[in-house]
Amino acid sequence: MFGHKPLLKWKATTTKKAKIATAIAAAESKADTEILPCNMVDPQKPKQGTHRLKQLLTQRDTWYYPPDIADDLRDINLPGGVKAEILACAWEYARCVIPQYTNWDRYVAFMRTIVVGITAEFKGGMVDVTAGDTILGYSISGILASLFEGTSGHKDMVREYHAFLLITAEKASDRRDGELFRRYVNSLAYAPNYWFRMRDCDALARFTIAAALACNDLDDVWFSDEQFDILSEMGDTMYDAVAFYKHRSEGETNSTFAYMPDDTRIKAFRQCREVLWALDVAWARQNDMQNVTTFLRLFGGPIHLMMRRYRFVEDDLTIGRPETEHVVSQTRANFKLWNRVDANEMIDVGQESIQRYRDLLTRSDELMFDGLAEFLQTGGDGNCDTCRYRPSYGAETTHCFGGVELCDNCRAKWRDFLESFPERAAQAFPELINTYNTAITSTHGEGYK
């Protein structure tokens, strides 16, 4: 935490080292005979020596976050270490995706939206936006007013955040076996434009772009829906390409490459990255746009290196390592605040759940972004006889996602949509056309002379 005196910090560190030394000595005296707790070992190698114990004990994280949020979860029923990790994760995410700000109060409000969001992602039972305004001790309307009041998108972002909490908490709780989440996942696979708008909300992409503008007092800068769609698709495609194995370890329903053809991931990342660089050139002299491209650039990949929420250090400074049984087991245990969505028995949704869904539709102006209710109604029962839909969603085994399994014909249509991204981006942002026309394309292998 900020504000600790150096001497106190040194004493705390010395105490920690003493405890570690004691633990190592005790383990050495048992000469490899004791099995470590399941959250500290590779289940395929249950008996590990003291070298492994020493390595684990000396690699624990130390969490840092500003005092403004230090007491935010004081009265919430979670272990102290989990609370600290949530708060630190919110701080690290804010620093990574909105590295510059001019309005600290709004920045703190943004962190608080992420605190609630992180909790919803792995403890959905603690977050119910349908029950009232107070969640985890926060007034959600108060936080959102602190962040967006006076901006062009205040009302839209309230609905965006409510929709995010509604669906995210469904997925990470026993409510995911209900009618709302069933129809939601079916709608994800209905069409690429449905998918990217719903993934946009799920990733808080346009929400964070709006927050970046607000935190820099750019209250009158705003985008059309078409422009927000392109910006969010760009960021989410790059993020999901990098997070492919993370999402598989979680049994995710919400990952772009659970639906796009398997061989498009690298091409899609490269294509979106190039369009981002083109947009950066087109906006080079527009200071009010820099927060937007900065978010996309960092969200699209580098946060996987810098945030401790990801496994870059645990995976020997690599990104893109396929998940193992051990990683999946850790995900079930919420290691790094991840959450595993495992498939449940295939049971039909009950009448009570169907009525709840209908009741939520009547509150769509409050709880859903504009268009989500229509998506749920249109796509909720699927639209293809050969795609595989289920009554309840989640991963049925390791190395697979948890959503609808698209047929080859549908995947081909999604491929066409993905490959059209540069053209669609130029339609939304005509300033890209001149940048495209002045680009120089190299050929691999030409070399330099």
C-alpha cells in the first residue's frame, strides 16, 4: 500500500522471510514425504521436494493499490487476500488501459467499476444488478455518475454497465443454467455482428473507451454506434486472439475464436493490428483521440505481460501456451481470479426461469444496452439446423470452449465477415482511406539492401 515508511516495509519483509525460512526448514526435515496442498502443486507430480516448495513460497505476489480504494471491500465476505488481489487487479487494469488521466476522481470511479466487474466474473452469486442499486457496498448509480456525469454518453454507459453485470454474474453463478443465459449464448452465435456487439459489452470495450475520454475530461468527444462497433471489434479480436488458451481453460462462451474458423486467429490479429496502426496515423495530430488508440493498443496484447491477472510469469515469460490439466484445475479454484465454466447435466429450463427472463425483458431499458433484448428474442433459439445448441452451456471437457458449436457453413460466413474488417473500418472512419492509399507494403524475404 502507498504511504508505508521504509523502516516498516523492511520489518514486514524481514518477518515474511523468517516465516519462509521456517517453512522451508520444516519441509526439509520431512524429506519429500509430505504432499503439498492441491493449489500449490502439479497434480501429475504430487510429491515434490523442498526446492519446489521454496520456489513457490518465494514467488508470492505483493499487492499494491491506492488508499482511495483500500477500504472499499471491508465489509464484504471474502478472504482478505482475495480482496487485496481484486483491488490490485482493478488498479493494474486501470493503469494498463488508461495510462494517462487528468481527472483523478473519475479515475477512482473507473477502478470501482472494475472492482465490481472482476468480482462478478468469478463470484457471480455476490452480484445481482436486478435486485437493487447497492452491490458489494457500492452505489452503482453513484459510481457511474462520478465517472460519466456531464459526458455525452452517460445514459448509454449506465445501460452498458448494467448489461455487463447482468450477464457476467449469470455466467459465474448457478443462474447460468437459466433461460436468460441459454438465450444469450445462442444469440452470441446467431451472426457475427450480434457476436461482436455482445462481446463488446462483455469485455467492457466501448465502456472503457468512454471511461478513457471521461478520465481525461474529453466530455464532448463521442462516436457513432458504427464507429464504436469497429473500435470494439478491433480491440476484442486482438485480445481474444492472444487470450485463446486462457479462454479455453475457462470453458468460455465469450471468445471470438470459439466461433471463427480455427485458422483465422493469427491473420485476424495481424489484420486488426495493421488497421490500428493506420488509424493511429490518421489521428496522429488529434490529441483527443490518443486515449482511444492507446487503449486499443494495450488491451490488444501488452496487458497480458504487465498484469498479474495473466500467466506470463507463471508460463516462463511466454504467451500462448496451451492450457494443461493443472491450469484448468487452478482455474476451477479461481487462481488469478479466473473462473471455469463447466457443463452441467443437459436439463430443460424450468418455467420459473422462463418467467424471470420475460420479467427482465420488461426492464431492458434499465438492464440491457440498446438492442440486446432484440438479440435475445431473435437469436435465442438458434437459427441453424446443423450447429450444435444445448439447454445449458459450459465446457464438456478440457481444450474446448463452452458455447455453441458452429457448423462449417456458418463458420465460413463468419470468416467472410472477419476478412472484411479493413473495408468496414474505412466505412466507419473515412479518414482511413487516405492512410490505406499511402501505405507501403513489403514482401517478406526481400531483406534490406
